[in-house]
Amino acid sequence: MSPGVVDYLFRQLVAGEPPEDTQWNREGIALSVQGPGAELARRLSETDLDALTPTELFHYVRAAQRLSQWAESLREAAVERYCSGPEPA
């Protein structure tokens, strides 16, 4: 873990707060429920991985997997359409 995460977790422990960043959860849709698409891609690309707690990092990885699966389904649909070629007249 990065020193920033260790410091954050220590401050949470001293304050009697949970190890998760509850402020992060209140700021909008959690990564764990963000639907795949451009917004999820933006959020993932702008996230500082070194600042995430282990729980947040887990949700980050799951969100990246959802985005990857979604992008793969788009690719497959495009390949299928390309391979089917134009309809005969």
C-alpha cells in the first residue's frame, strides 16, 4: 500500500471510522454500480490507484472488468456486422 493509503487508514482507525472512504461513496454513483460506457471509462482513467484503499481497489478492478466486457461485446457486434457483408440486391 502507498504511504497515502496507510496514512488514510490510520486516520480512519484513530477517528473510529470505517476503512472505506465514505465521502467518496457520497459524491456520486459508486464504481461498483456505474454502468459500462464512456463515463465509467473516464472515471477509471482519472482514478489515482495509489490513493485507493484495498476495498476501493477491488471495486475498481471489478468496474474495469465490466467495462472490458462491454467493449468486447461492441467489438464482437461490429465484427459480426462486417462479416455479414452487404445484403444482395
